[in-house]
Amino acid sequence: MCGIAGFYGPYTRPDLTAMAVALAHRGPDGEGFELRSGRQEPDIAGLAHRRLSIIDLAGGSQPMWSSDGRYCIVFNGEIYNYQALRQELAAEGARFATHSDTEVIVEGWRLRGPGILDALAGMFAFGIWDDLEKAWILARDRAGIKPLYYATPRPGALVFASEIKPLLPFLRSVAPNPEALCNYLLYSWIAGPQTIFEGVRHLPPGQWAVWRPADTELSHRPYWEPSSERSHLGFEEAAAELEARFDEAVKSHMVADVPVGITLSGGLDSSAVLSSMIKMTGPAALDAFTIGFGLADDETPFAEIMAGHAGIRHHTRTVPKERVGVDFARLVRSLEEPIGHPVLQTTLEMSAYAREKVKIVLIGEGSDELFLGYPQYRLLMAPFRYAPAAVVQNYFLAVTCLMPRPRELAAMLDPAVFQKPMLDAVSHRFDPYFRSGDLVEGAQRFEIENSLIANQLARIDKLTMAHGLEARVPFLDNQFVAFARSLPADYKLRQGSTKAILRKAMAKRLPDTILHRPKSGKKGTQALLPYLNGLVTNGPLSELISRDAITRRGWLDADRVLGYLEQGNSLAVRNHPIERRRRAKFAYGLAVIEQWARSYLD
């Protein structure tokens, strides 16, 4: 895992060095640079790399050239099948000088071109400089685990990086993208390819791009599309196959030349990952990490049950909840884009704690999207699913995002900044997922292609890498995802239970307390939400959503915003399971966006 950056244009070595400095937290183990002449003076191509050494500790330094000297790569991520690919490519004429997965990619590109991309099993984002054609090639993994941001700040120029901060000095000005800001205020995250920064975009997952100096924009195209193939296995057979495939996914994700740990919540997903890890290494070799905040609904007791059952080394830390207010500005700056997620502090603290002992952790993200595990998926079961699609969509998004309705937000927005056609477009951008074809399949695609990437994976990448910690996501293994998505919806939503087939697959491995622990919006990872709401409404973060702060920012009508939030004190809203949480989440979301603006705009 690393931080990568590159450019083309009339730039300099100090510009490249500054990009690497901005990524130093992602790669504390080393750095590397390469400069090449462009098509004409004064243009040059630059590649920068900050390394977190995981595989081939002695020989995997970057930037790295192909054996014929044509291609130079900077790569962030891990390729779990690199050893098998290395053998295939060697038979095709590849010449290897290291034992790194980086060299497998660049030699694979030399021999197969974009055909190598679909063969890569792992998480990745990379840039390859073609020194013959004087062109950039960019690519990103199909799940969107690793980010890749880019900008074209002037004609004939391109800059890209693992994070946004290295790109900002190249922009003419740092300004918010109104459409992205509107997206955030409706959903609490920003769906790509746009970002909150005007002029900065990210390469969509599962796509690659070629850029030449004559190009005005980066043209990208998919190298992979989800399969429409459906499994015909019976439920019992499918559960057994799922168990075997999951073990293979976890095994592949443990490839490393350094120890691998796990973040353990005591929920079904992280416990399933742990059970597979134990099959590979035995319990004595594993370190698991759990964070609590001393709250009644902390997940620490569940994690302790699972750790005791597994017999592993379990490390727990209780963090004073007051740290939330103290760390808030640093946390939001690390995110780079606003995300209104109540587990941000948990992720930040967990990353710092785990990094004290390991460089890599396996995590359980992706399971809820694959196996319909979130509470909103119950709306897709009878009798709710027989309601009109628009009604189901509205309720599904309400439970998923817990932000104001479009008409409520429209009344709060400054019309000079947010014009009605923009709000209409943003509020209807996800309609195709719910209005055509199978409703369950559409809702799942919405989660996998949008909120999983923008709300979950972005948070994990930024906050783990803020501490130089690599987080691996075995539930998003290519082959496992394909199999899980091929299973019928009624294998996942079954007899009132979510993730039914995953529970069946893990039935012999996990204690009943863990196996049947329900997903909750107020316990476990979201136990901080009531405390966060107090910090924002009456505590040290309340100034961020004050009348003066809202008015100075100029995006929203302060009277209408505060009136909307004040409704949370009414008896009707306090007793409403969605409306009460909408206002609490919106207040927190407003604090995040104001802190973001102070970090990047003021």
C-alpha cells in the first residue's frame, strides 16, 4: 500500500516533491521519483511514490520500469494473485528483476496491454507513463477500494494522485463543486466521478484511461462489467460453496511479507473473516483489535465473546469519548471530502491502535451490500416491496441516508448557489436503480456502485492510511463478489432474516450470540451517534452549526436550517424513528461540511 502521484505539464521537481510530501502518511517507509521529458519543452512527466512496504521489502521500490524501458509505473494497492500471474507472464516472455506485485503489473501491461487488467485480483490504482507515446495510462480496481483522483488544470496538463491534497496547488483556485455539495446535503456522501472540489474528479472503479497532451479531458472506459450469470445451486449447496469460496478469498488476502491482523467488532462480518483467518494460521498467530468509547452500547463485549471463542490475541482500547471533539478538525481534513458517517471517529482510533502492532488488517466491509444486511433491505421484503417503486425508493433512501427530503432541502438552500434544476437532477440521479428491472437487484447495485464506494471505502482508505495502515477487504474479492451476486435474493432475505445464506455458511464456526446478532442503528459501531448529536447541538462543536457560521458560509438559509433542526425537539419528531434521526444526522453532517470548508476554503 502506498501513495502515488504524477503529472504532465510545465512543472518542476519541487512540484513533484511537494506532491510526495502531501502523501507521506500513506507511505512512511520510503519514497521515489522519476522525471522524463515531454513532447516539447518545458513540459515534463513526473512520477512520485511513497511506500508502505508489504511485499518484497527489499526489491519493490517505485517508480518501476518495464524490462524494455518503455513503461514506468507508480502503483498503490495489492495484487493477491501476483505469483500465479508472474508464472503466466514469464511463459509469455516477461523478464522480472524483483519479486514484487508492482513488476507483475508493468510487465503485464507491456505484454498484454489493457488485457492484463481483468486478470488482476486485488485492490489497486496506478499510473503508467508510456515514454514512447508520451502518454499516461491510469486504472482503478473494479470494486473502488483504492482511490485515484485527477485534474486537468490547464490545456495539455494532467495531475493525479491517491489523494486530493497533492492536486490542490495545481488548480487555479480551490472552490466547492455546487452539484457535489448538493449531493452531500441530500445523501451525506458524494457519488463520483465528481468530488467536492471543482475541477477534481476520480477515475470510476473498473475503468482505465489514456491521456495524451493533446487531450482536453481524460477519456476512460470500462475493462470489466458485472456478470449477469445466476447460480442454480440449492440453498444448502450454495451455503457450502459460499463458505469454501470465502475461505479462498481470505487466504488470498493474507499474502504479505509482514504480519496481518484484523479489526474485530464482534459482528457477523468481522467474525466470519476471523474464522477463515484462523483456518490459515491458527489462533496463536493472530492479533485482533477492538475500540470502545466507554458507552453502554459499545461493541466491545461482542468482540470479547468472539475473541474468547477463537482463542486469539485480542487487544482492546477504551478511548475517552471526549476525543471526538478534540480530533474533529484533524479527522475531517484527513477525509478530504465530507462524509456524514457516525463511525468516523471509530475508524480513526482503530487505525491508530492497530498500527502500533501491524501494518495490515483485514476488515468486514462489503458484506452488508452483498448479502442485503442493512435494515433498509427489509423494505424490499413483502409486503413493502409491493408498493409503487417510487414509494419504496423514497423510504429506502430515507433509511439509508437519514438526510432531509429534497423538498425540505430545497427550502433551506440559497437559490443563488443551488439552482432548482441542479437539485432536481441530484435528487433523481439514482432513479434508474429503482425504476427499471428487479427492485432488489437495483437497490443492491445502488449500494455497491455508490454508497459502498463513497461512504464506506473512501472513509476506510483515508482514515486507515492517515496512520499508514493497510486495510484489506476480503468480502470484495473479485471471484467471491461474482458468486455472491449470482445468488438469488431470497437466499439473502429469508424468513425475516438478512444475510441468511452467510449466517448459514458460518453456522458451524461462530457462537450463536454472534451468528444471530442483529444489525442495529443505535448499537455497536453507531453507539457514538447520540453523543455526536450532543456535541454538535449543545457541545464544543455547536459553533459549527450556529446561526453566524451558517450565515457566513452563505450556502443555506440559517433561519430555515435552525427551524428544521429545532423540529427535532417536538414530540412528534422525537417519537418518529426516521425523522428524529434525520435531524440528528443532518446536524452532524452540517458540522462536517463547515469544518471541511474551514480546512480547505478559508
